[in-house]
Amino acid sequence: MDLQVLRSFQAVAEGMTVTEAAAAAHITQPALSRALNRLESEVGAELLQRAGRVLRLTPAGRVFKEYVDAVLDSYDRGRRAVAEVVDPDAGLVSLAFLHTLGTWLVPRLVTGFRQRFAAVRFELHQADENGLAQHLLDATADLIITGRDPGHPLITWRRLLVEPLWLAVPARHRLAQRRRVRLAEVAEEQFIVLKPGYGLRSVTETLCRQAGFSPLVGFEGEEVETLRGLVASGLGVSLIPAAPDATTDPETNPDLPVRYLRLTDVQAVRDIGIAWPASRTLPPASRRFMDHALNTAAQP
């Protein structure tokens, strides 16, 4: 059976003659009659009985029509949903990103994109580095914005920008009035870091090794804002991006609970990139957003 036969069955069941239903389907009346007979054979029951000039549903036909109505309704809604997805001016962008990027980069990119394509909708997911790659592999996201190349053969990654990292220390820390320090100067202090599996955790460990030590981990968290709060409470130091509204000059706002110090002995940065499935064609709206991100992410 095919959808057109189901639509014709539905039309006849709702009172249309076979001749009228055949004309609506652009086939001959005998061809539709044969198609309805084949449908009854496939279902294994008589669905329609003649009553004068029209056909009426049998008890089995009434039961079957409920399911036909549901199938056709679901199919039609699916087509409408797909039309929205593939329409570049009114589609859907399914985007996953690191928690840390939800406070500045993602809002900036989405706002800029919506200024040109106001009808596009966004489906947003947040995850750690490993979870982001899985979103692409599971097809639950079309694009991810991440802190490192996933290094997977089925994922294509491109750099968007290089984000500076700072040594965050409590306001009363012995180094708080400095603007520049060496990472090695805090080798004996407790570090507040993200849990293993997060890209920023790997970057922290790599930079500490470059500075000649392994970080003494005192606290592990899942979000940078948590790390920032623990630093503000005086529980340790952390290598993190500066808060979007923070100043890195201690004299500008001496009341801030966290100071951000530039590191001079290591290159404290991390890559921020966008990735998409290498083997799957992106819907037009997602493709446009990807191009927008690549062209504008590095702009201030």
C-alpha cells in the first residue's frame, strides 16, 4: 500500500464516491477500485461495502480508518516540520555548545544571526566536550561549538577564535595586586578545576606541565561559574576565561572578589571551534549559521 491509496480510502470512507476519489488522485476509477481491493487483501478484511451509489465502512473498516487518519496526520505534520527545517529563512538550527560559551559567545552569534534571519528557530543543548561530540554522532545536533577538535573521523572541525585564559585568584590573594605573573608562582597552591573529560581541564593540566609542575587539585566542578565562585571564596586558584563583565586591572574595580592575572611563562589560551558531521548534509539554516559563526566569531 502507499499513501495515495490510504488518502483515497480515507476520502471514500468520509463520503466521496470512488469516481470522485479517483479524479482527486488523478487516476481512473477502475484503477482506484483495484487499489482498494488490494488494500483489503493486505489488511485481511473487507473494509468497504456498497450501499446504493456509495461505499460504507464495515466494522473492520471503521477500526482501520482510525489508524489511517493517525498515519496521514503524522505524515503531514512531519512534512511541515521538514519544510521548516530545510527552509533557510524559517528553519531550525540545532546547536550544542560548552557551558562556558553560553554566557557570551553563543548569545552574540545567535543575536547577530537573528538580525538577518529573524524567523529561524534555535534548539540549544549544553554539554561537556565528550557530550558535544556525541550530540553530532547521535544526530541530536547539527552543529557544536567546542573548545577543541573532537578528533573524530566523522566530525569536521574549524577554529572560530582563540580565547585567552587567566589565572583567577581571590581578591585577598598574595598576588592579587599584580597584573602579570608566572604560572610557576602558584605551583604549590590548590587548583580549582573542571572534572576530567572537560576540555578546560586538559588545557589546565597541559599548561601546568609546561610550567614545570602538576596541579594540586583541591576542587573539581562542572561549570566555570562554579569554579569562579570557589575562587572568590578563597578556596584556591583557577585557570579560566575572564568573566564577560570583569576587568583585568585591579585598580579599576578593587572590590571585585576575583582578580584575573595574565600569565607570562606559558601561552594561556584555548581554541574555540565549530564542528559538524562530515558525512551528513546540513540543513540550509544550520549551514547559514555555521557560515555566520565562521565569519563573525572572531570579531569583537
